Amino acid sequence: MTDNWGYVAAGYAIVGSALGMYALWVRQRIRRLQRSLPDDDRA
Amino acid sequence: MKRLFLGATVLALAATLFLALYVTPPRENQGGEAVRLLYLHVPCAWLAYLAFGVTAVASALWLLPRTRHASWDLLAGASAEVGVLFTALMLVVGSLWGRPTWGTWWEWDARLTSTAILFFLYLGYLALRRTGATADERGTRCAIAALIAAADMPVVHFSVSWWQTLHQEGTVFNDKLDVKVNGSMAVTLLLAVAAFTMLYGYLVLQRFQLAQLEEGREERALQRAIEERVRADEVAVV
């Protein structure tokens, strides 16, 4: 049986980290904008 | 509600990971253990279709005067961005699977090439969304571009039937609707598609919310600038 676990590990690591980082990036930007909302209204 | 949905998504993804890495068997003719990349590659491909399909429908709804609403334009943009991410991942995972199975990272065959074109078309669409214009102009321009780009989707899907390709026929959606996996592989694939679809839903909702916040901020900034200008003009008159 061909052992190709290296490709599997790389695939799952890339997909997991890319999707996780994207979700965190979007969430962080939402929070930053939500925090700046009262400042905007005050100005 | 959103947290509950996110929790269910994470749970479904964890179950997929467990089944894909520990339960399903390897296949010698598909790269041995590398066949486990199927549970990433197929869901990513499905979500590329779904995401760009949603973009096309939302763009058409924006273009129709009766259904025109700013939300359609924002939804089209949000779905396209998530779709580009899934298309990029599909290409990367496909390449990782192709190396042990076909002996090459990349081949300029019809499926791979049309998918790469799809990726660059929607990358261009995202770039177009950032060009300076009013929200209306941008919406119309991008909606037309999205509908033109969507024409590549049937080419991608049917490329394996229309031309001789190194890429195999669809695992589930092929000409004869002959599902090429069964048993634990079929269950895992189905779960993977469901889990990734839930993740797509969550990401699009988040990206849509972000787009709404950004749009609101721009509108407020414009409103403030107009008010300041009016005040300045009034002072000048006095």
C-alpha cells in the first residue's frame, strides 16, 4: 500500500488554517467596526 | 442562534475529520492514503459552484429593477469572496492529490485549466468591486461581470465529458449519475459536503454583515462631509 500521509497532512493543514484564518479575520474586522460605531455617531 | 449554528458546524467538521482520517479505507488506485483528500476536494468544488451560483443569482436580482436592493449586491460580493477562497483550496488540494495519483502537480487539461480560469475570473470580479464608483455604478458593473464569469461554470463541470482529460469524471454528479464511492466513504463524503456547506453559510453571513458595516461607515462619512461642507458654506455667506 502506497503511503502518502504527507500529502494528506499538508492538505488538511492548508485547508484548516486558511478557513480558520479567514473566519477570524472577518470576525475581527466586524468587531473593530462595531466598536467604532459609537465614535462615528459621536463625531 | 448564530453561535448554535457555528457550534453545529464545528461539530460536523470534527466528525468529518474523524471519519476521513480514521474510519475510511485507503485506495491504491487513487494515491493510497491520499484518497482522503477527496473529503476536502469534492466539498470545495461543490462550494465553488454554490458560491458563484449565489453570486450570479444575487447579481441578476440586483440588475432587475423590480428586485433591486443594495443587499443583493453585498450578498453577491460576500459569496464571491468565499467562493474564491474555496476555489483556491480546491486547486491546492487537487494538486496535492494529483502528485501521488497522476505523478504531476499540474496538467493543462480541460478541467484544471477551466477551473483556473474560473478562479482568475472571480479574482478579477473582487478587484472590480474595489474600484472607485458610487454604490449603484459598482453594483451594476459587478453584476454584469459576475454573470459573464458564471458562463465558465458549465464549462468547468462538463469539461470532463466534452474533452479527454486526465481528471476523472465527477464522483457524484457525472453523466450517468453513477456514484463512485460507497459504504463509509459515501457517508463521509456526504457529511463533508454538509459540514462544508454549513461553514459556507456561516462565512457568507459573517462577510455579508461586515460588508453592511463597511457600507454604513462609508455612508456616514459621506453624510458628515456633506454636513461640514454645508456648514462651511453657511459661514461663508454670513
